[in-house]
Amino acid sequence: MRKKKKPWSRNLRAIVAFLVSAAVMSLFFLRSGFAGYIATAAVSVLAGIIAWASGKPEMSSRTSDSGKKESSANVTGTKRASERVGGQKATPSPKKEQKSYGEKIDPILKESEIALREMGRLYSTIEDPEIRSKINEIMLVTDKIAKDAIEDPSDIPQIRKFFRYYLPTTIKLLHAYDRMSSQEIKGENIDKSISNINEMLDVAIAAYKKRLDSLFENQALDIETDIDVMNQMLAREGLAGGDDFRVTHAAGAASQQSSAIAAQQKG
């Protein structure tokens, strides 16, 4: 095991070096008078300083090693502390899982999310308030069409066609509008294309609303069927139809008879 050097070892080395240098130098300069004494003293002091300074790097190295160990301990302690919150080991927060509606519906919802995000970006870059209003309307209809896939999976074929052709074409036209409207120099072709896109957006909005309405066709038929069945049941139980007429007719006859009796009494 390596022994630790004592703190006074540097001073001891300096003293020994001074004495040895003085002894050696006196052999050569002792008879040289005052100049010899001065030379002996200067060399001896220099030797002592060199011997004293020779111990400094070792202490500096030890200090550096100690500093590194302390720094490493601090980093480790900080890391361990950061892993614990309120006395419990910290755990990474779990990612929020999106609810799955099945392998047929999930892709539609994903396409809807991507399309809505892109239209939102175009909404923020296009300055024309009229076009921005149309983009907003398309986004609302798109969101409703996507949600209908959850409510009525039988509409998925029509909805899939909407997201795979009609909506991508509309977004492509919006990209073209954004690119052309940002040109500082206008021209006949640019103006004509912008006007055509503007008119096409009106057509698209009307068509998308019609598509959304058509998705409720099955539900409308179901509602009509339920109403017809209910009317038949009410009629069978004497609660609707002709019974209502007979009740109304009887009430009218009674009212007329009461009026006639009141007239006779007055007469």
C-alpha cells in the first residue's frame, strides 16, 4: 500500500537541497572572498527553491484527482436525485394511446388528421379572407365525414373514395393557389388560375355537403321505417288514424247539442 507523503516533505527537500548546495559551493568559492559567499548563497537558495517547487505537481495532481472524484460523485448524486421524485423512482410518462376503431376505420381517421393538419397550415399562409373561409368550411365537412365512419361503418366505401381522391385533389388546388397568390408579379395565366381555383372551391364545398347528406340516407330510411311501423301499431291499438277522427267527431256533436239546449233555454 502506497504511503501518503506528509505536508512538510516539500519544505524538507528544500532545506536539504539548500544545505547540500551550500556545502558543495563552499568548496569552490570559500577562498574567493565576499563574491564567493554571494555566489554560494545564490546557488544554494536557487537549489532550495527548485527542490521545493518539484513537489507542487504531485500535489496538484492529487488535487485534480480529488476534484474529479468529487465532481463524479456530484454528477452521480444529481442523476440519482433526478430519478426520484417524492421518494419514488421516476418513471417515463406513458404515451397517450389513440383509441382504435378497427383496421377499416383507423386509416380513414389517420388520413383525416393529416388532411386537416395540412389545410390548417394552408389556412394560416393564405391571406385572402374569402379563400380562408372556404378552407374552414371544407375542414368542417371533412371532419364530419370522417366521424361518420365511426357511426355507420357501412358508409366506409364512399368515405374512402372521398379521402383518396376528392380531398387530395382539393388540397392540391389549394397548394397551387397559395403558390400563385404569393407571386409579386401577376399575369394573365396566374390570374386565370386563381379565379378557376376559387370557383372550383365553391363547387367542391357544395359537392362535399351533398356527399355528407348522402351518408345519412340509410339512417333516413331506417327512421322512416320506424315511423311507419309505429303508426301501424298505434292504428292497430285504436290510438291513431280513424279513431282520432271519431273522437273529434263525437266531441263536435256534443258541443253542437249543448249549444242547441242553451239556445232553447234562452228562448
